[in-house]
Amino acid sequence: MATKASVYAGFVKFEHTVFALPFAYAGAFLAAGGLPSWWDLGWITVAMVGARSAAMGLNRLIDREIDARNPRTAQRHLPRGLLSASEALAFSLASLGVFALAAAELNRLCLELLPLAVVVLVIYPYTKRFTWTCHYFLGAAQFFAPFGGWIAVTGRIAPGALILGAAVGLWVASFDLIYALQDLDFDRRHGVFSIPARFGPAVGLAAARLGHLLAFALLLSLYFYLHLGPVYLAGVVLTGLLLVYEHSLVSPRDWSRLPVAFFHVNSAVSLVYFVFLAAGMLWVR
């Protein structure tokens, strides 16, 4: 059982939850004006784990044939036979059930918006088959992390939730543009859609820079809109510097340091932003 659990954890890259979970907590802290209840934080955590596990499981299941042809992804669990398609589907459906349970335990609005979030999660893996805007569908899926964290606390939609959700969506879509560089040749040969494959790596990186600049501007706008303190502002500035550093690691002709940009810098972005936001709000209180 321990071995199977390890297989499933590797299947959905459980450690990558660090990318989105801090932003879900950020939405909850902003909505509460400080520390949310432990009940809300607990169920937000369960919801995020369920949603992300379902999203990754469905993504791997839907893309299993593409992954098998791509040398970079051929060692993933489904192409190697470590999991069967039926096991992956059962796991994804169970994760969706966990997601639904958490939404029901939080409030009615979370449950009402659940179908919309699930539709976006299911649609995203298919988009790379017909549109180079697929990166922004991934961003739309990640929009629900901070947005959901906010409405989990308040039970209503507010401008701040939309601003933070849009910032996170742009951040994710933009680093997905960078991530797509490593599959540039494969995508062109096999008809997989992406902005780098369609327009070239220079355009892909320019779009990523623009997206990250807009995400930074939205995070900064929350400082003025919600009258947040200097600690929050320092966190946004540091987040911006991390994004600048991320872009310094890759160029249209050299993306050999892309794993550092993707895994290490992006995990630092979400953690730094949340830590400074939470510290600033708790310090003010």
C-alpha cells in the first residue's frame, strides 16, 4: 500500500502543489483580513489537494499517447505501465470527489462554482490539440486557487478575489510558456499547439515577460486597492525580482537552465508572496 501511494504521489507530482497552494492561502488571508479560521484553512487545503490531483491525473490520462511519443515524457507512469488508464481514471474521479466534499463543507457558493472549475480542469488538456492559446486555459484553471480561497472564507465574490485570481492565472500561463520551450521541436513535428511552437521561442518568451509584468502589476494594485502595509509591498517587490531572475535564466537560443527557472524560482515566487502577505497582515493586526 505504501508503494502504491508513492506511485500515485509521483503520478500527480504531489510536490508541485507548492505552486498553487500558497496562493489559495493568500486569497483566504486577504478575504479574512488576517488569519482565517482553522476550519476554513483545513478544508481549503483538502480542496486544493483534491482539485490539483484530479487536474494532474486527468491531464496525464488524456495526454498519455502524446507523452509516450515524447522522449522527455516517455518515462511517465502511464507510458511505462506503472499505472493503468483505469487506475488513473479512478484516482482522478476520487480526487474530484474529495474536491466536491471540501467545497460542500466550505459554503454554498464554493459548491455552486465547483462545476465551472471542473469544466476548466477537464478542457485544458485538450486545448493543446487545437489552439496555441492553451497556456491561458491553464492559467484559467489556476485562477480558481486564490479565487476559491477567497470565497471559501467570505462566501461571496469580490473585486480583490478577481484581481488576485487574474494575477495568478497570468503568472502560471507565463511560466507555462517558458516550460513549453523544451518541447519546441517535438510539438512542431507532432502538431501539438503552443505559442513557442507556432511563433518561435523569441515570441514565446516575450509573451511570458508581458504576462509576468501584468501579473506583477495586478499584485501591486492590491496594495493600493486593499490598503495593505509595507510588508506586503516588500513581498511584491521581491516577487517581481524573482520573476526578473527567472527570465534571466532563459533566452530564445538557450533554455538549458529552464528546470531551475521552472521548479525552483516558481516555487519561491508563490511561497515568498504568501509569507510576506501573511506576515504583513498579522503584523498590522
